[in-house]
Amino acid sequence: MLDPKRLRKDTDFVIDNLKRRGYVFDIDTWTKLETKRKDLQSKNETQQSQLNDISKEIGLAKKDGKDISSLQDKASNLTQEIKEQTKILDELLRAIEEFTLSIPNLIDIDVPDGKDETDNLEIRKHGSPKEFTFIVKDHLEIADKEIDMEAGVKITGSRFKVFKNEIAQLQRALISFMVDTHVSENGYEEVYVPYIVNKDSLLGTGQLPKFEEDLFKLDNKNEFYLTSTAEVPVTNLLREEIFDSVSLPIKYVCHTPCFRSEAGSYGKDTRGIMRLHQFEKVELVQAVEASDSEEALEELTGHAESILKKLDLPYRVVSLCSGDIGFSAAKTYDLEVWVPSQNAYREISSCSNFRDFQARRLKARWKRSGDKNTELLHTLNGSGLALSRTVLAILENFQESDGSVSVPDALRGYLNKDSILG
């Protein structure tokens, strides 16, 4: 959530920044809400001052033995007016909060301008795509028996899959490999969290109210949802907490399934396991002081890259442009892995700095030792990595002419074999 004070003081700057996203700020609604708020607060302050004066008069009149009934009537009437005005003001403040919750984050100055993903800026590449001496197959052709899309449809519906035998083992090996790497080499604390989250958790990270149609809602009474990403439950570990500076940075890694309705993406990546309603991710979450957040984004992105490097998968890093960046993010790097069957780089991780946007919603703060004053944390997260797309990338990049798939060196100790599907 944007800082309401900044919205009031730097409205023109906010409007101009949001324009870079293609977001049109409703200045008329904001002006009406703010004008009414100022009027009501001013009236409340005036009435409270009048009530204080009457209370003093009542005290003096009592000392002098005078009749205070008329003053008490005035005080009673004024108190009732203040209560009614306060109720109206509280409703108005809720309307302002609802309005503010719908506004996306401000983007960093170095985010490239653009309308969509075609305008994203390539930062660097690592590795070179393999030159095959045979006709390249896609992941479903390579593992047609072990990736069972028909079983997923039978059990649930379209865009669900069943992994069998060596593909199921490959995913399990990847989970252990990724989590082990992030804990032992990159300094993250492993956590295990619920897969069901409440409305407050989704509001805190920015999935609500904007993206409710993308979520699987379970319970109208309790407002429970299946988590769309581990970012939600893990980041909410920070909610309404105050951390001492010595405990920063906070670094969590977590494996969870993710559930997304993929509203608005019909007809896009419908073949295979590129885009599913249920998939797995290993997620990285960091919380840092404001002065450290830019460096933390570079570090976190590097941690996600380290998995791709260890797996010897060609990839590139792109900075998302102003028209493609997510609602809550101030800056985002996408990691895109090479997919031979598509002759293209495809997203496998998205690493974002949210600055204090999520922390303000979450009331997640920190303070220096011995200091009473608190400051909002800066939060960051990224996939380290998405599992289905990593499985896909390994199958396609390591396929052999005989139909088998070589196992990347980094996974051989986890799978105890050099190749699969042979």
C-alpha cells in the first residue's frame, strides 16, 4: 500500500509514476475523499475543543456553586454530535483505505519504460543453447508416459498433471537440491507453512483485492483461499511483528504447491506443464532495512540464478518494463530459461523488490536496539525455482538421440543415476 502521506503531499509525482505503468489515477475520487476527510477532521477537532472548554466551565461552575445543568446539556449534545461525526469519519477512512489498496506500487526510476513483455530489457545471458544433431522433441514427447495430462484431467480437470516414476522422482530430487542449496550455501532458513491462507494474508502481500479472480477460494464464511504462491504465507510471518536490527536480514526458503485459476490466460501455453492450475515452487523471501533493499534484490536474484548455473541450464535475466511489472513490485528481474522446442527463453523465476509496499499493509517493522522508534521493513521474494518449468527445461535441454535424458551433474547424488527415461 502506498504511503497516504505521500499521496497527499506528492500527488503529482504519484500520478506521473503510475502513468508509467499505464495506470490512470482517479484524481477526482481521491480529491473528493480527501476534501471530505479534511472537513470532517477539522469539524471533529473544533467540536472536541469546544467540549474541552465546556468541561472546564463545568469544573469552574461547580467550584462556585452555580447551576451547571445547561452546561451539561451542551456537553451531552456535543458529545453525541462528536460520536456521530466520528462514525462518519471512520466510514470515510475505510473508503480511503479501500481506494488506496487498489493502487499499485510506485516503480523504481531505473525500471525500463514499455507497454508489455516485448519491451522488457535483457540484462545478461548465461550459457549457450545446445546445438542438437537430431530433431528436438518437446517435454511431452520425451516423457509421454511419465507426464500424464489425461490422468490430471480425469482426476480434476484441464491444466492439472500427474507425474509418474522417474519424473516424479526428478521433481522430488529438485526440491531437495534447491532447498539444500539455499540453506547451506545462500544462508536461508527453511520454513514449512500452511497451503491455505486467509483474506488478511492475501491483503498483506497485495493479491487482494486486485487479483481475487486468479485465486481458488475455499470458504465464504472464513474467507479461506488456496495459496497462489509461498510468498503469501511466508511473508505473512512478518505481519504485525517488530524485529530488532540485529535479526536482519531475514531470509526464508520454503517449498509449497501453488494454486492459480490463471484467469485471462485461456489459450496460452495450454500444452503440457508450462502453465498449470497446480504446480510446485521453492520460494525465497527476504526482509531487510530500506537502505539494503536494492543490494538484497541483486543478491536474491543471484541466489535464484545459482540453481540454474548448477543445473547447467542456459538462461537470461531481464528487467521487467513499466507495463509488465507486477502490482506490488517496485522492480522485478525475470529469469528466463532456454526451451529448445520453442526456440525461446521462458520465465522460470521472478525476483522482486516490493520496498515498503507490503510491509505497510502487513505492519511489518524493525527498530534499532534500544530505540523505541520503528521503521517499515522492505520485503523481497523470488522463485528459486518453479519446479514444473525446471523439469521441462531439464527434459528438453538434456534429451539424447536415443530418447533418454541425461541427469545434470548436480542432481546425480539425489537421483543416484546418470540418466532417466532410457
